[in-house]
Amino acid sequence: MSNQAKSRASKPKNKQRSAQTTEASHSSAPAGHSAPAQPSMQDALLKRKEKRSARAAERAEQLERLKKEGNTLFKEGDYKGAVSIYIEAIDTFGPKPVLYSNLAAAHLKLEEYEFAEQAAFSALVHDPRMFKARYRRGLARKGMFHLKGAVTDFETVIAQDPSCLEAREQLEIVRALLSEFGDSSDSEEDSDIFGDDFPPYEDQPLSDSEPESDSSDCRHTGNGFACRFYNHGGCSRGIDCDYSHAPDDRSERDQLGRNVCLFFLLGMCKFGESKCVYSHDKTYLPPGNWWSDEEAVAKMREIHVATSKDPSRVEAIDKIRDNVFNTGKRPRPRGAYLGGQRDLSDRVRSDAKKKASPAAEDPARFVMILALDGDLVEAYKSPTLVTLKAKLPYKKALSANEALAHLASPNLAGIFVADAGITKSNNSKVLRKLVEWVKTGGSVVIGGSFSSFVRPSDMNSFFENAWGVPWKAGSYYRSNFSINASHAVAKQNPSLPSSYSMKALHVKDISPAVAVYTATGDFQKQNLVLPPQPITDFSESPAVQTSIGKGSMGYIGDVNWESGSAQLVLAMLGLLDPPKAAQPNPAPASTSSQTKTIPRSNPTPASKPSKQPTAPAKASGSKPKSPDSFVMLLSLENEEFFASIHAHFLSALRAKVDWKQAFTAPSALVMLTSPDLVGVFVTDPGIVKPKNAQVLAKLVQYVKDGGSVVVGGLFSTFVPGLEMDKFFERAWGLSWKGGSYHRTTFSRNADHEMVKKNPSLESSYSMKALHVGGISAGDAVYLPADDARLQSMVFGPALITDHSESPVVQRRIGSGWFGYIGDVNAEKASTDVILAMLGLLDSPNDSDTIPVAAPLPPAAPIPVPAASPSPAPTPSPAPAPATSSAPKSTKTAPGQASSRPFIMILSFGMENLFSTSQSALLSTLKSKLEVLHGLSNERVIDLLGSRDLVGIFITYAAIADVENSYLLSKLIAYAKAGGKVVLGGAFSGFITPGDMKPFFQKWGLPWDCGDYTNVDIKANAKHELVKKYGTALPGPSMMKALHLSGVTLDNTVYLRERRSATSMQAPVAYAKVGTGRLGYVGDVGLQDDHSKIVLAMLGILN
């Protein structure tokens, strides 16, 4: 079980108990207890003090060791690894200001500004005088565009240390940004309770409030309910006690190890000392903490009252509870990040700094040989290793820890994956890091013994799920293979053999452009037993390489480590022939299969802010020359289904240029000032809202200065007619107006300038569109064909007579171009139209490609990836159409050609737990339809738009974690659009009670954590599921479950036999969410008979 799972399992299962249950637990003694004989308190205190001192010294040493490990990772650039270590230290040793401050620094490096702000906040709560934490909170607030708060922090730092030049520089930057853009913070909730300066610098630092207890049972959690005997003198049963001795969030730990009632300390306990399960004795609490300060107690009481009266303030209160009350939890930010922005100081520094000159050759540079299945001692492998060593030293990584350490090194120049160990689930962390490293510019070659030992199904899922390419295991034979002279590797390495013989496992379903070596009609299959056989399938290749993000990934299927393959490994790593001045990148795997990647932009110097925007790249009709170039998708309403509807366009755009999505006005304003911006695609009508007037004004100026803007996507579907007319007239000075809405066939206007520059545009195609009228003859890109007729399932094919309207228009405004496309169904032909309007379709200089994945020269080490998760969630393209029949593996996506129904099971790394604990349910599911289990988040999102998807079954509580918040938003959108999502398996066993209410609120449901108990249940005859399936569902039975409170009779599938007169709770619920359904099965016993409930919720019981 993972550490996360253990952490979840150790927490109380029922944080919010009913009044009746709580009263009983306070008033009655646990069965089988007897009060032990009491030693003198003084003797007990002295003994505990001695043991505690020894234990404290030991833990202090452990803490220092863990802190140093995190600091080392930080210095090496592995910021994500440092985050994990700092969080582990906080979880293990409690909240320490220095740990929170270091955590904030790591999050800042990853541009995770909200995490950084809350980590710095936590440090300041414990030590308001920590300069570094306040300075880092200022940086985080600047990144979040909470500029007023940032000003407050930097001013506070300067007031206490006038010599702090960094704070003075940042203060100047933030004031300039505040003057130009204003404050775009969403933190009014926090500010009106605490103020931007909370906690004040004058406040005293807090002391640790939870001393170490020495008893062997001090962390015993039992059933999650506090043990009255333990907290009132001692429990004789120790770790055999059914009840909890552990600290919790309703108490404070004293020096005797007892848990003192938090509400007693606040003067609010309604049970009194005789009934309360917690101690009401403050004698042995550590002195000098908040409970010793009447003003602090009053503040805590105010916080509690504010929380109970105004649930909207829970987020702000959580920060205080999680930190001042010393629960030791990591800050849990809510909502999306603005992130992904360049350092804003680039735009306001007074003097541009010169770029650093290329680094001199570093003798420490090395290639990592990744062999997680074993060593490399076989004699036949040595020629390859000798050839590699002649070019550059190599280091072996035979374990996951060794691999992760090498991946964090700034001297890593390339990676050769020498066996199939990387495909195993226990090495998934290494694989994720590997992919991230490539996306930031690294080169990986997969070869050696990989093709000899990998299972075809594992190979298929490895390429598809990890790398986003549709490659699959192909034929296996020996032959001669010729080099593909058009591939970048061949062009850059003329010393490669023009042909050589190898026995190889090929890959199929590839684009011809990615093949480095291929068979030709002159070659035959070579065999020592059978006569030579002709080669008939030339769509496969034994050696391929494609670009992934800014790097490259190659595969060599040679099973015998031929000398020609050793040369090819060097070539793919950029180590064979000296690089040329300009090198084209490897061809993309295919337009439809590219995984969306948003590379992090490195800050580049720029000038001080000015009212005149930076001049954008001109719409020249050619591909952008800069590797950092990008198109901005302006999605100010962020409709959930944009990605699935427009997946074809997003995939094609990604093949041309990187794209970034702006979900908020501040992020849009930042992107509009970037010199790397080459175009803007407005995806929804959020731009017409008055609150986004500033963005619209900057957008118009961007076009006038030479940029290209296209309005399309969901804009025509949702924009109100009057708003559309005002948008064109007032913002753009155009007479365009919303016109008719229908489907017909349109022909391109050969006289339009854009059409002339893009001869590959479809001459005509059918689309359903909202037209615009009031246009001039030169605006129309497409017009109804001469014989166009109305295409409708309802009305007759009437002849289209009005040719004064157009579904696609573009006009020059200033030095740039403004266009509109009214297609509401995202026709594939419209993809090329949008690319053309952005100047990305046909180029007179196609040979001048971007050197995205060019091999690196020996003198320039490959950049170390920061492994930063995308702070602003961006939709992923839908899956490409399958080119083969539906696979049988439970790890890969169903082929669309088969139209076979499937479900997805989401277990978040706990697949084995589900497979073993609910094997009968899994077998039943597989007998009814195809089951996809263990997919990545990205792949799950890709498949949500499939018409063959029957439903989603979530078996683990990690869906509630913040790192999965984007996936959760997509699942909610899927349900609202008519899908079925069921929570079951181990979900109820591992969900943290405090996470349940905010989790279900996101679904629009008032559900919350109820009782954790074993009760008799019966079906609710009034529920839709029971009406539909009747006796096919389980009858009355016992169920041990985590119940839901806040349910209604309409969404309760099973009722308690004996219900409370005051509150409604249910162990099984199923409710409407939009037009779809969300189900919950709280059974923690995972009984096989209750599996039928899951099948019914997914609609596949009968």
C-alpha cells in the first residue's frame, strides 16, 4: 500500500458524526475498559519528559536529514522532488516554519503560485517574522496577480530590512503592474477576515503545540473515535483498544500525551468534563501557546463562529485550522492556477539583461543507460557500450532511485533505455519523469533488449499512454533496411550506414515520416531455416524517431545489438556527427496522435512596461521561426466540452506550433505582451462580457500592431445576437452582424488574399454555421456555392438565394488580420481554415522548420526538466481514430472502428487493490463489455468524448486530491452531459472526511460525510434504480459503510432499517447531475453481492 494510502487509512473515518452518535460516544465508556491504577502525575510527567527528550533528539536528527535531502534536490533543480520531501517532512514532524518556507520556494520554481502562497502563509502563521516566507508570499501573490497583497508583503519586508534590494526591485515591478492592469485577485474572502498583512509582523512566533508522546500506543487510531480512558487517566488496552489514542483535529496534545478538547480551550464544549471524551485539563499543555493568550483564544473562537455561519469562508478558515491548530496537513488550495506565465519582471525591468553565452563543454556530461530489469554484462552488448563510451561517458541506472537521481542531473545529455523494465508499473514514477525530461528538450532512445522482452500489449500501452503516439508492436523478422534520406536523423548524420541487416521487432501504425530505416521492394526476409520470403508490408519500420514536446523519442527494434544499431543510437542522441548550424526537427508521429504539450517558457529580458504593447509577430503565412512561439486559446468562459468537440483542430494546431490556453483576464493580458505570440483563437463568447473589456481592448491593439485573431470555437453557439453585433461594431469598427443559421455547402472565394496564400484549402465543404451579414465582398473566405441548397433533416432542400452572408470572414485591421468562423460542429475542413487564418497552413518556406528536437552538440548540455505540472488546466485532444481492431488489453483504448462499449475504472495507482479485493466484480464487468483500467489522466480525458463509453467507475479516493482537480472537472462535465460516474470500491475506505463536502459540492450536491457504521439496510422502492431493476438488486442485508449525510429520499437507493428522526443518511446514493448520474456505494466491506449495485448504476445489470 502506498504512503498516501496508509495516510488515508490512518485517519478517522467519520469526522462529522450525528448528534445522537456523538452523545453516545461521549457518555458511555468503551466496552472492556477498566481504569488502570494511577501513578503520581509528577512521576508520570518526569518519565515522559525523559523519554520525550531522547525521542525529540532522535526526531530532530531525522528532520534535519530529511530537510537536507529536500534542499539538495532543490539545488539540483528537481523542484518537484523537493516539494515531495518537504511535504513528507511536514507530515512526519509537524508544521515547521522553515519547511513551509522551503516548500513555498519550490512551488515558486514550478510556477505553482497558489500552492506557494499558501505554503508561505503557513510559515508566517507560525513565525510572522520570517522574512523569507513573507518575501516568497509576495512573489506568489505577484504570480497570482494579487498585486495589492504583493505590495503589502514587499513593503513589510522593506520596513524591517531597508537594505533588501530584492524586495525593493519586486516592489517597483508590482507597483508598475498594478498601475497598468489593476488588481485581479480573487482573494476577497481571505482579506476581509484577516487582511493582506495577516499575520502581522509584530505577532509572536508560535511554539510547537504537539510534543512527542513516548507511549507505544500514542499514535494508535483504532476505529477513529477518541478513547475516553486514554484522555482521562490512561487506557489499559494499549494498541488493542478499539478506540483512538492518536492526535486529531478536535484536540491539542499535552505533555502527558493526552488529547485536550479543542472546544474546551475555546470555551465552547457543550458536553462538559464528565461527558467529553477528551481531557479538560490545561495543566500539562505546553506554555506560551495560543490557549494561554485570551486575545488569541477570542480570535480562534471568532474563526469557528465565522465558519459555522458562513460556509463560503471555509477556504480561508481551513488555512488557519490546518496550521494554527497544528494538524500538520499540507495546505490544500482550491481552484485553478493562473500559472504558466513568464516571470512578470521581464516586462518591467528598466534594463534588459544580456543572455548568457553558451556554456563551455562540461566534461561531466554523460549518457544514462536505463536497465531496470538487470545488468549489462552480456558480451554481445559490449560493442554498443564501447561505441557509446568513445563519444561520451555513460552511467548505468539499474534501479528506480538511480534513474531518478540521474534524471535530476544538469549534466545528463541523453538516455538509452536498454531493456523493458521501464514498462513495469512499479517504475511508473521513473517513466513519468522520463517523459517530462524529453518534453523539456531531452533525447531518449529505446532499444537494446527492450524489443526482446517486452510484451506486445505492454509495448502498445507504453507508447500510447506514456508518449501519446499510436505505435504498436508489428512484425518480427531479419532483413536489410535502407535509411530514409528525408528523415532529420539521416540528414544530420551522413556517416550512418545507408543500409544494414538486423533482426528486429518492428513498429506499425506509424507515419512514414518518422521511419529512420525502412524495408524496400529489393529486400527479402532472411531466415536460416526457411527460404527467403518477400516483404509485402512497407508501412512498418524497425527504427523510428519523433519529436515529443521540445525533445525527441526514438525506438530501435534490433534484438541483437548490431554495430549499425550502435551508430544509430548515437545519431538519435545527437552524438554521432557534428551538428549543423540549422537542423530540422524529427517529423511528428501523426497529426491526430500528438499529445498536447505546453512547454514552460524561460524568462527572457524585456523592457520596462509601456502603454504601447509589444509588437507581435506578423501574420506572414509561414511557420514561426522561434521554438518558443505559441498560439493563445482565449477561453474566458472555459466551457468543458470545447476540447472534445474541437479535438481535431487542437491536434493539428499542436503539430504546427505550441499553444497555451488563457482562462482568466490576467493570464490573457500577460500572454498578449509576449513576443512569442503568433496568433489568438477566441474559443468562446467570454470576450464580449463587460468584465473582460480590458482584454478586448488589448486584443484589438494586438491586431492593429500586426497580429492575427480568429473568433470561432463555441463563440457562434453561445453568443447572444445583440452582443455579437455590438462586439463587431464597437470593438472592431465593423458593420458585420449575426445572420442566418443553417447547413449548406460553401465554396472558397478565390479572390480573398488568404485563399490565394493557402491553395491547399478545401475548394468546398458542408458546414452548419451562424453566418454574418453586412460584410463587403472582399471579407468572405467562403460563400454558398452557386447551386447550394439548404441541408436539413426537417425542411426541404430549398435553394440558397442570399449570397451576401458568409460563415467565414476575414479582414485586415491596421497591420493585422481579424477573422470569424461560424461553424458550430467543428468540421474537419474548418481546421485548415482556422490554421490558414492564423498564418499556419501553407508556407512558402516550409523547409525553414523549427529546430524543436535537434540533437544537442557535445558542448551544450541538455536542459534539466523542471517537471512542472500545467498550472492552468488545458484540454487534451480526443483520441485519434483507430487503425486496427479493438485491443483486448485492459490498459489500452478501444478502437473506434470496433464500436465496442467500454467502461473506464480509475484506481490511481491502486489497481492491484481493486483487482484483488473485487475480482468478482471485475470479472463480471469484463464479461459484459471492454474494461480499461490503469489509464493515465490524459488518456481518460481523451476518451470521455467516445460514444462507446458506458460509464466511469472510481475505486479510490485520490480523485479528491488537488493534483487530480482538472480530471475531476472533466468527469463532472461528462456526467452533466449525460454520462454515468460511480464512486465505489475503496473510495469510502480512504476518503478523508473533511474532503467529502467540498468534493460533492463540485458536483452540485449537498452530500457530506455521515456515520461510519454497520447497519441493516433495505432498498428504497421509490428510487429510479430500484423501480428499474427490482429484485435483481440485493435485498435487505447488513452493510458496513461510510454513510452520506445531506441526502434526500429521491437520491437514496438503500435506506437504514432504523432511521434517525432528525437526519437522513444513506450508505448508497444515486442522483442526477445535469442530464447524467453520480452514484456512491459506501460499502467498505466490498461484499460481492453489493457489486450488483455498481452494475445497476452503470446501466449494465441485466
